[in-house]
Amino acid sequence: MNGSALCSYNLKPSEYTTSSKASVLCPKLPVPASAPIPFFHRCAPVNISCYAKFAEALITFVSDNSVLHRLISGVMTSKETILGLCLLSLVLSMILMVIIRYISRVLVWIVTILVILGSLGGTGVLWWLYAKQRKSPKETVIPEQLQIAEDNLRALLIYAISATVFTVILFLIMLVMRKRVALTIALFHVAGKVFIHLPLLVFQPFWTFFALVLFWVYWIMTLLFLGTTGSAVQNDQGFVEFRVSGPLQYVWWYHVVGLIWISEFILACQQMTVAGAVVTYYFTRDKRNLPFTPILASVNRLIRYHLGTVAKGSFIITLVKIPRMILMYMHSQLKGKENACARCVLKSCICCLWCLEKCLNYLNQNAYTATAINSTNFCTSAKDAFVILVENALRVAAINTVGDFMLFLGKVLIVCSTGLAGIMLLNYQQDYTVWVLPLIIVCLFAFLVAHCFLSIYEMVVDVLFLCFAIDTKYNDGSPGREFYMDKVLMEFVENSRKAMKEAGKGGVADARELKPMASGASSA
């Protein structure tokens, strides 16, 4: 209220007008007029000039901080370039999806060659720019731009060294896996056919992201309400505060668990939707008989029959994720205080829980695929998927690992291409802007976009492999037991089997069979 004396809690109300500390602990009068917000039990200034003063103070703080000022000015000066490069990464991701669809047979070799050329070219350009700027005479640079030039030179050196190390590691990995690269071509070809018949799969990450954003907004709003719940009581100083008592004080833990569980539930719904659509495609012999929208049909089956399966799978991930987060919090709080042995044990536990979480995520994804095929509950589907994966352990290593690595190379290609274009464009602005932060923003955005597009492709490859493994388990190609798979996929398996025999690894003994697929699985 206007004219009120709102002082610090350190000063008693009776001392507002008598104490010498009032000038320090009390605000200057009159206090700007304020009005209560309808919720959160808080007041906000009515006069908009208060917010203008706050913005002015923030701008003053940014201007006084020289490093922050240079970084922000670099982003603002290069905003058009940043937007253009972000759009470029989106276009490159779409082009790569088109390439995966229509020329999947040569995609692996195209990506491999382009990654080699891109990594070598990007590393060479970085070292060339570093050498060029280092040899450039500093006498011609005005004093105001000298600090910017030194920052850019230091950033170029860091980028060049990082790119060199990354290129060497990438070459070593490709050298080890070069004999298995050709084995992924057939599987990529079949996955490309899936996207031809199911084009809406490309937009699945955007729908999931939209659902996550809506939930996170709701969660934050609820968190703000929880922050102002409780009974209004008067403390010893005469001020009113809200205290939470009874079961309500434990709602915070419930709210945090809900954040993790519902987020995992939404991601699991995406996996089940993709699995259901791909299973429908795989087990439909005549592709002309596919539903008009297999994605919507899969969503319908998810809502009607499989929400419990998805909830149970996401809850298991939550049970593993929460202890890992607690240990990570303990590690951050005890950093520098615990002994070496305790630090090693804590980090080992965090690493083990992280590995367990990744394994359970992969098993859950295959369990959702088994659910889409057999219409069984989560536990039965997880057991069946685990048996299939164990029986085909070598195929999993030869197909999924190499396939995922090639998709990772596609992400690297998009990030390297966008980053190289950013280096060339931002290099023309090096005299008046620091382009360290703009380049990092562009590369992060390019990776996120590439990950959104190619993660769906990776999921389709994993679903196709499990469908193929179940297909070969129950069918042998004889009359009445014809294969559902594409001929190209069968050639892929034969080539993989030959390569494994040449490597001296042999085959895998048959284990017990799964339960027969549910009736009508060929059309669902």
C-alpha cells in the first residue's frame, strides 16, 4: 500500500520510527502502490514503472559485466545468422530423412564418406583459421577490438584441438566397424519403406514434445501453488507466514515423483505408438490393406488396451531414476568433503544405476513391441522380448549397434555441416563480435533437431528387428508358415550370418519358444 513502512524482519515494528537502523532496513517512502495477486499469496506493484526500473537495473548489470556483455552482444549481432543456421539444420535433417527413404541402399556409404570429408574439412578449416588469425598483425587492430580478437583466437584453438581429437576417435571407431557397415544397408532399406507408408512417423517427436511442454507447464503451476499452501499464522515478529503441517508437507515428494513418472509415461506412449504402427506395417502382407492412418490406429489401441502396460514400464524406470538422482544430489552436496573411497563408491553406484536405467529402457522398448504383437501384459511381454534378445544376441550386436552408430553419424553430419557453415559465416563478423556463444547455440540446436528426426528412425529399426526375430522363430517359409518379412531383410540376415561365421563366432542355440502370436496379429 502507498505510504506503508515495509521493513526487514530484523527490525521490530515498534522500532520503525525510533531506531537508527530504520533508514537502512526500511524502504524509502512512499512505497509504490501494490495489489494482491489472485493466487500465490503475493503482492505485485501496480505501477508499470517499477518493472521498467527493474529492466533498467538488469541492463546496467549486463553492461557492467564485460564478459557477459561481449557474449550477449555477439548473440544479438549474429541473430540473423543464428536463425538462418538453425533453419539450415532443420532443412538438412529433412533432406537426410528423404535420403533415408529413397536411397537407403547407398545411404550408409554416403554418410560414411561425407562424415570423413566433413570431419577432415572442418578440422582443417579450424586450424587454417587459427593459423591465419595468429599470423595477422595485431598493430592494425584498434584497442577496443583487441580483447575480442584474443577471445576468438583462444576459442579457435580450443575448437581445433577438440575437432582433431574427435576426428581421430571417429576414425578409430569406423576402422573397427568397417566390416559390419554393409550389413545395415538392407535393414535401412526396409525402414525406409516404413516411412514411405507411414509418413506421419516423422512428426511423432513434435507431438511428444508438445505433450511434455503442456505437462511441465501444469507441473510448474502446481508447484507454485504448493509453495503458498498452508495455514496463515502470526510469527513472533508480528508478521504473517504460511506454514504447512500434516500430510500436506509430504506432497512435495509426491509432486517430484509425479514429474519423473509422467514424463517417462509420455515418452513410453510415443514408443508404444511407434511400435504399434510399425508392427501393423510388418505383419500386413499386402501393404495395400494397411489402415488409412496406422499412427492413429496405434494411438487408439494404446488408449483402449495398453495404458496399463505403458504406466508399469515407465514406473519401473522411475524407480531406478529416483535413487540415481538422490545419489547425484548427495555427491554434489558432499563434493570436496568425502574421502576418496566414499567418492569412488558413490560414483560407482551412480554409474551402475545409469547402466541399469539404459538397459531397462531398451528392454521396455522391446517389451512394448512384444505387447503390440502378442497383446500380452507388460511382464509377459518383457519376458518374451528378453528371451528373443538373448537368443539373437549376436544379431542384436551386429544390427542394432551398427545401425545406431550409422544414425549417430547422420547426427554428426548435420551438426558438422551446420557448424562448418556457422564458422564460415561468423568468421566475417570476427572484428566486432565474439562468436563463441552463437556457434555453441547453433550446434546445440542442430543436434537437437537431428536427434528428434533420427531417433524415430532408430526406434523403427529396433522394432523391425524384433518383428523379424519373432517372424523367423515361428515361420520357416513353408506353405502355411510363410514369412512376413521383406526379401531384402532376409538377405541382410544371411549376410550377417555369413560374416559371423567367417569371424569364427558361430551360431546361437535355440531356446524355448514364445507363446504363439495372438490371432489377428497379421493384420494388427
